Amino acid sequence: MSTIQPFSDEYFMREALKEAKKAEIENEVPVGAVIVCNEKIIARTHNLTETLTDVTAHAEMQAITSAENAINGKFLEECILYVTLEPCVMCAGACYWSRFKRIVYGALDPKRGASLVGKNLYHPKTEIVGGVLATECGEIISEFFRKKRELKL
């Protein structure tokens, strides 16, 4: 097993996975996000849709608000968003307006992911990187929903 280098995509995705695990404990869909600026995490959060009774309280939306407060501005042009699941269309739209330098996601979302619509949802200057720790990011969500289905039986 190789060592994860600090300040690498894998390093920050592991931080987002920590947030996803917090969401799972809170019975939220386990998606976590961190926003990094100059190799420092300025925002970290997870899905809060159940907790806040708010369908827009996705991890990305929560992280964007937190990061904008941290930098005291609305544009995140020097920032990188790390999120364990590919952003949905709503979150991709928010990412467009936030103008991220990069967006790095883990697992692909074949049912609701923004890639179903196309890359034009993101700001043209934003670099999109998918598949970072995809297996781990996908497993936490798959396991969460598997447990949910078992409880219904």
C-alpha cells in the first residue's frame, strides 16, 4: 500500500470521506465535501437534507456557503471542491456560479449526476476530475442504501 502524499487529491478526498461517514452516522445520505484553498481546508461538511428538512442541503451547497463565508466573497476561483459523489445538476449549477478552479469527485452518480446532462453545466474555466477513490466513495453510498432496503424487508 502506498502512502498518500499530503495536499494530493487522494489526501483531500479522504477528508471528504470522513465527512461522508459523519453523514452516515446522522442517517443522511453519506456524501461529504471539503473545499481547499492554498492547500488548506477552508470548508468541510456533509449532506444535511434530513437534519435541516431541506432538499437543497447537499454537501456541496453547504460547503460552498461555508467557503464563501471563510473568504468573505462569493467567487471560489482559487479553490478546489472535493466531493465523494459526482455533483447533481443543482450542485453543478451552484459550482458554475462559484467559479471553482477545480472540482474533484469520487464516485460517479449514474442516476442523478451532472455528467448525464454534460460538462456545460460547469464554468468553462473549471477543471473537472472524476474517479478519485471512486471505489471507497461508491461503497459507502451503496452500503448505506443496502442497509436501508434491508430495514424495509
